[in-house]
Amino acid sequence: MDDDPDTRSYMDFFPPTVEESDLSAAWLQKTMKNKRDYYRRYREICVISMVGIYLINIVDAYVDASLAHFDISPDLTLDVTPAAIDSPMTGGRLPSLGVQCAISF
């Protein structure tokens, strides 16, 4: 693929019985270019994938470190109860009905 006319290293890809005169130069250049592009593409995909996996590992380590002191004792509770809420919009005469959530830890 280079400009040096004495380069014959591409013949290493063929069996010793194949003569250089039997090969088409255009076909050989096209084949070598296709193979080079194929392997370059997968090399770049591999590099991008490894960077992505490394970034996911960093995020996972950060989340794990942030939650290291999170309380997971059995006395964590969530109480959901109905509630009557006085609304200043109604003049305090009619309470609104709702749901009250309380987290105990």
C-alpha cells in the first residue's frame, strides 16, 4: 500500500505457490484497504468500549462510597396514613383530605 515499488511484504499473506504476476494489483489494494479499515474500526470500538466500562466503574465506586454509611438497620419504617389538612384558601372552614407519609429511622 505504500509508494515504494520494491515492497513485496504483501506476498507473505499468500502461499509460496502463488506468483505475484497472477494477482491483480487493484484487487490486492482493495482487499488490503478493506482489511485495514475493518480492523481499525473494531480497534476503535474496543477502545471506546473500554473507556465506557471504566467510566461506569468510576460511577459505581462513587455510588458505593456514598452509600457506605447508609443506615440499613431494621428499624427503618414508612408510615402512610390519611390526613386532614387545613387549607388557608378555604378560610379554614373545610379541611382537605390527603395522604401523609412519615419515614422513621
